[in-house]
Amino acid sequence: MNFEIALVWESLPKIVEGMGLTIELLLISLTLGTALSVVLVLMRISGIPALVWPAFLYIYVFRGTPMLVQLFIVYHGLAQFEFVRNSVLWVFLREPFWCAIIAFSLNVAAYTAEILRGGIQGVDRGLHEAGRALGLKPYQRFLHVTAPIAIRLSLPAYGNEIISLLKGTALVSLITMYDITGVARTIVARTFAPYEIFVSAAIVYLCLTWLIQRGVGLAERRFGRYVRR
Amino acid sequence: MAVVVEWLDAFAWGALVVLRVFVVALILTVIWGLIGASAKLSDSALARGVANAYTTVFRGTPELLVLLIIYFGSAVTLTGIAKMVDPSVKFIGIPPFWAGSLAISLIVGAYATETFRGAFLGVDRGQVEAARALGLSPGQTFFYVRLPQMWRLALPAFGNHMNSLIKDTALLSVIGVEEIMYAADRATAMTNKPFTMYLVVAIIYLAFVSVIIKTVAVLEVYANRHLERTR
């Protein structure tokens, strides 16, 4: 068995074409998911049982089930209901792209909410008390004292979550979409050279992972600029 | 819900397959993690380099892609080798069950490597020096001194790895392992009730994950029992 390096060079440009979709899925679901996670974490730490429990349950369910199952429930599952098929939203819900966005956003929101909660819990109690002593209102304390520190503490885990999501986007190749993995699979079906093609795809993913790590690293430096020394 | 009852058998068998994959992959994960962590902490630059490459690649590549590379890649390699021996051979591959277990164990093993590395570093150096002073061999030091002290440090993160492992088994239907996703696919094709069927899959996974979380919590209490008084 020999590894044909030429095939890697041939297939890389085609695989890179699938990268656009991968990045689009990543950025849209990350934005929506992060926005939702802020709502979730506020509910989770609110101390009001009627808000805490739904948030807890949501986070537990979405972290406790595979992303593939979540994707299939949205993509294959929702069509089971006639009212969904008759609704205005069906225009979106029959598109694999939007189903993926919905499933990924909901999934990321659960993980990110838990990450943010960890960050908020990591903020020193003394800072809270200092804020109160300065006469800051609760929302001011949260916005100007707790949140900036919590974000800094959450960043490393959030970076891992972005990478997790990047890897998760490969699942869309199972619902008829041509992202990096989807393109690679069609080329493999034609050439039957799984090593060369899939390894090329892996290289593209590793480059993206590296970029994300660099980006998060820069953000960590920025948010932590007052911590050094 | 009456539809689900008819397919309960299929789901039960599927759940059993998930459990078998989980057990096999868990054992392999621990092995990869221990080897990887030892390599990362070793004095050999080569071992460290290989271990770093391993964790970078397997943590940065999608799980689905790793699975496809191992399943289809191994088939191409094995068929190629077999053809050298006997040209009449058409196709040989690793059975999907084993290819799948290997793939997810390698992925989670990369995460376990980092966890175990941190846990080994958490064991007081003096302990290792004491073991050496007592004349224990490196193997004895590893199994009697370092391992019993590191596992409680690794436990919380390793609980998360076990959850990843069980959730990754959902991918195995892609290469034809007859687990619960596969059961749901079949049930959907027959009944046209995809939401119901995939919901059942979700509930089964949630049950597995809940059991893992509970077990890890119990193990943590057990692992830290010697600290009870000091708290």
C-alpha cells in the first residue's frame, strides 16, 4: 500500500472549497449559541427556581446527548409533525443548512452556559463585596465587576468549545451537505483513496484548529492584560 | 408511543452494542492515555514529540473523519496486504465494531493523555524519590506509587471523557455498527416516525450519561475518603 502524495495536492483545492460552508456553519452557530448561552447562564444563576430549573434541565439534556442525535431530531425528526410542515418556518426547517444551525446553536449554548457559569463562580467574592461597598447596583456589579473577570476565566474553555464545534460541523456531511468532510467523502467515493483524501481534509481541519487556538490566545492576552505581573 | 414498544427489542440490542463498544473503548482509552501521558513526561525527546503529534492530531480532527480514516483506511491497507499474499482476495477489513471502538478510543485517549499527564504531575515528586530509595523498580513505582495516587486527581476530568466516549458511539452507525442510531434509522424507515425514534435514542443516551455521572460522583467520594477528616 503506498500513499500517493500527488493525490493530496490534487484534492486539497477541492476540499478547501468545502471550507467556506464549514466556516459559515461555525461562525453562525457560534454567534447564536453564545447569545443564547448568556440568557441560559443568567437564568441558571438567578436563584429563582422557575428560571433555574428549566436552564438546568436544558443544559443537562443538551450536554447529555450526542450532537448527531440532536441534529437528526431537528433535520429528520421535525418533519414528522404536520403542523411543522404547514408552518411558515418550514421554508427554513426543510433546509439542511438551517437545521444544522439550529442543532449546533442549541448544543453550543448548553456547553457555553456551563463554561460561563464556571467563570462566574471563579470570581473572587471579595470583589463582589468591594462593589457593594462602593455602592454599585447589582446589575452594575455584574456588568462591570463580575462579567469582565468571568469572561477572562472562561476564555480557555470557550476556545476548546469552539474547536469542539468546528469538529462537530463535520456531521453535516451526514445530512447531504458538502462541507470539508462532505467534499472529502464524495472524492473518496470516486477515487477510493481514503487515506490521501481524508488526511488532506484532516490537514485543513488542523489548520483551522490552529487558527482558532491563536485567536483565542490573542483574546486571552487582551482580556488578561491587567493580570500580568 | 405504541410504535416504540414494537421496536423496543431493536433498541435494547442497540443499547447492548453501545455498552460493549463503550467497555472496549474505555479500556483502550485508559491504555492510550497512560502511554501518552508517560511519553509526554518522559526524558526522550522522540517519545514527547510522538505524543504531542498524537494529541494535536486527534484533538483537532473531527471525530467522524477519524472514524472514516480508520475504517476505510484500514480496509484499503489490509486488502492491499492480502492481495500481495493471495491475488484472488477482493476485500478485507477490520469489523466495524472494532474499527469504531478503536477510533473513538484513540480520540478520547488523546484527551485522557492530557488529563493523566496533569494527574501524574500532581503526585508529589518526593513519593517517586522515596520509591526509588526503597529500591522499587520503575515498573513497581508506576503501578504501586504513581498510579494509585494519580487516579483520584484524574477522576473528575476522566468522568467527562467517559461521557464523550459514550456519546461518540452514536457515530458508529455511519460505518454500519448496529447500535441505537442504527435501530432508530431502521425504525424510522418502517414507521415514518423519525422524531419519536430519535427521541428514544436521546433518552437512552441521557440514561447512560446519568449513570456515568452518578458513578463518577460515588468514585470521587471513595477516592478522597482519606481526606475526609482534614476537611
